[in-house]
Amino acid sequence: MRGTRCVHARGPSRGRADLRFGALRDVRLPRVGGPPRTASRSIHLRFRRRFRLKFTHLATDGVARLGTLETPHGTVRTPAFMPVGTQAAMKGVHWHEVRETGADIVLSNTYHLMLRPGAERIARLGGLHAFMGWSGPILTDSGGFQVMSLSELRKVDESGVTFRSHIDGATVVLSPERAVEIQRLLGSDIAMQLDECVALPAERAEIDRAMRLSLRWAERCKRAFEPDLPSGRALFAIVQGGDDVALRRESARELVAMEFQGYAIGGLAVGEPQATMLAMIEEVAPLLPTDRPRYLMGVGTPDDLLKSVARGVDMFDCVLPTRNGRHGLAYTRRGPVNLKNARHAEDPRPLDPESPCRIAREVPRAYLHHLIRANETLGAMYLSVVNIAYFQTLMQDIRAAIAESRFADHAAEVTAAWTRGDVPAL
């Protein structure tokens, strides 16, 4: 989980009218080795034992990718958006509700879990899946970003990061090896290397130093992770380099040479304009292996997702759906709707009568407005579910469009729906 972008991107059009909350469908991919059903090619690769990746590339724009990612705890359809349960929980949302929105995989954070309740305790209780009651795949961030952003007193050197806990002030040492060990104890399906993320803008010398340190940490994480390979778990590397093209390219090439099971693009959505983020993706994505998943960390808005898929990204995570829901913002196919606005006070209409989410389809805007203005917990719960469902529907429609070789047209339709905005006030 990394930075978060502005909240003003608008939502997509519906791709399939027969989708209903709890019954999201997906397209069937071509059989591996069989005759292609479209102008596409399939790549099937086993990552040591149980970790298996399959991408099907369609000729929509030559870059957007459709696939599946198989993990010890199930299959992830890509492109995928991962809801964020930072402390092994979604605020006000039960895991079965998250699953019903169509989410295949969720993210939890090493930094928070190692401080409370502790990785060793979670391991004694059967691992993170049993502890939090989520049976599907889990990706854990290494905690590096949170150390840099949440810990006021910290020291970064070759050995790792030494910092003060934001909970009780205790001194904690997080080395690359310890980051891998913690994620092993948690039992996540996908672990991330420890890296140093630099907020932008920054001096090139600082970006260069952090990138090279992250490369050395990546080597150490990979060595520490070797015993885990037979389990089917995976370790992803993180491309760094800030907004410097040359450093980004160097980071990507060095990490590819190390042969990780997947590659993340980190250090974006940390203060730079969207155009800069997209430019960095365009530089990095072509350098990454086509038979490995590509994960853009901490991104982002619906517009970010659409444009990043168009540049070859497969996986995303962000706190925006739940964070903005708790503050009264609902995502719909016509764009974001601020339920705090007085225009909704006497509006009996639902947020979106065509949404697959029952709450968005049935609950009156006036009631949602009342809940948010009265600071009722139910309002935050409702809008969190609405937004998670919206993001999953966005990815479902993107996958369907790629499968049918109409991604470019679909992207234009989505953008047009955002431009039209919400329904007129009564």
C-alpha cells in the first residue's frame, strides 16, 4: 500500500447489465495450448510448484493484459484491484462482503501487523488467513513505506531501518531478512521485498541512493526467501527510481536479472502529477518480463487504474474506496457522489439503479445523506461496501473488454460516462 491520488476521478459505465451483487461473472480464458479464440497469445508458466501464472494478451491496444494468477489460496483474475485491510481488517466491512463484491485478493501490511498483534502471535494462531478469516489470496507489503511515512524517528542504513513504534515508542529494527521472516510468519501468498520509498519531489542524489539501497536489499530478501519457494508462496521485487527515467530503467533491469516471481512499480503516487506517474510506467513496463505479474503499488483513482491497465499493469491496491466512503464519497459509474451535499437530503433515488451492489441499487440517497451527516457508523459501512464493489466492477468490466478485444472503445465509454457526471438534482 503506497500513496493515494486525488479523489476526483469519475466512475465507469456498466459493462454488463446482468451483473448482481454477489454474482459477479468473468469471461472464460482460452485453453492453454488450444487454438486461439481471438487475436491473442497465451503464456503459461509454473512458478516452482503451486505458484502458477497465466496471461492472455489480447490485441485491444497491444499492451493491456488479461490473465490469471494462481496462488496457494486460490486464483486471482487480472487486471485486479486489491482492497486494503491494513491491520488485517477492513474498517466496518466484513470479509464475506468483500468477497461478494468480486475481490479475489486483499492486502495487509507488515508494518502494522508486526507492531500489533505481532507476527509470531499470528503464526501461533494459524497464520494470517486463519487469524483474519479470509480464505483467499493475501499480499503483504513489506512495511518500508509505512516506516518512512509514519515513524518520525528513524535511521536508514545498509542493515535496514531502525525506528520508533508509533504505538508505544519502542525501538524496532526492520532488516530485509526480518521483513521476509515476518511475511513468512504471516503466511501471505505474495510477499514484497523491503525497499526505501522517497517522497517526490526529491533531489536526484537522494533518489539514486535510495534506489541502489533498495537493489541491495532486494538481493538479501531474495536469498532469505529461497526456503519458501517450495511452499508456493511468491516474492515480488519493487522497481524504484522516483521520477528519474534513467534510474527507473536501471532499477528495472537489475531486478529482472535477479529473477523474482513478480515485479512491483513503487515510489509513485507520492506527490508527483499523474502524467509523471504514467510516464514512469511507460518506461518501466516494457522492461519487465511478459510472463510475470506487474503491480502498481498504492494506486489509485478509477482514472489511474484505467490508464495504467492501458500501459500494461496487472495489479493495484489503494485505500481510497474505504477511506473516501468513510468521509461520505460514493463512487458510481457517473463519477463520485458526495453524500454530504444538501442536494441529496430529500432524494429518494438510489445511487445507481444499475449497480451490481445492492446498497447502491436500493438504498435511498436521502437515507445515506442522513447517515453520513449524523455520523452514523452504518453510513461509513454502506459507502465502503459501495465503493469496494464499484472498484471490483470497474476491473470486471476492464477484463471483459480486454477479452473481447474492445478495451480502447470501453475506455472511451468509461471516460464519457465520467464526463457526464451525476444525475440532475430533483
